[in-house]
Amino acid sequence: MQLTLEFGGGLELLCDSKKIHNVNVENQNGEDKLTMKDLLSWVRTNLIKERPEMFMKGDTVRPGVLVLVNDCDWELSGQLNTSLEEKDVVVFISTLHGG
């Protein structure tokens, strides 16, 4: 499944300082649909180059990371259970900044 992933607010630093990633994600559990939970696992394994704890806590994103699926807050579409479709755009933005 072809997806566009965007990282901002400092999260791009965890992915070789690249903000936009056009990726092809295959569902690992043999199901037809890809969920956000599947995608997050794939991102942790394939994109995050350092300090994955800054992006994820357990099976989900850390508090303070805004997730948008096609410009819609994932909290409105089911969070980890959100189903993804071909050519979806998923954006991760850190809202936390050190001082």
C-alpha cells in the first residue's frame, strides 16, 4: 500500500532529518486492511533511525504527538483502529518543545 508519511515539529530528526516519506507498506498479519497500529509498528521498524522512545510509547505515539490522516485528527477516526487506504497521507507533528 502506497502512503505518504510526513514528520514535523522535530520528529523528522528521528528519520534522518527527512520530513516527507513516500513508502510502500505491506500488511504483516495477512489481513486486507492496514490499520494505524500496523503502520506505527512499520514506522518504528523501518523509518525511525534513533530514539524511538521519542516517537512511540508502547504500541501508540507518545502524548504530545498530533496524528492526522488525510488532514483529519486520528482521534475522530478511531486512533489505532483507523483503517488506511491507498495513497493516504499520514502526518505526525510533535507539539512538545524543550525550553
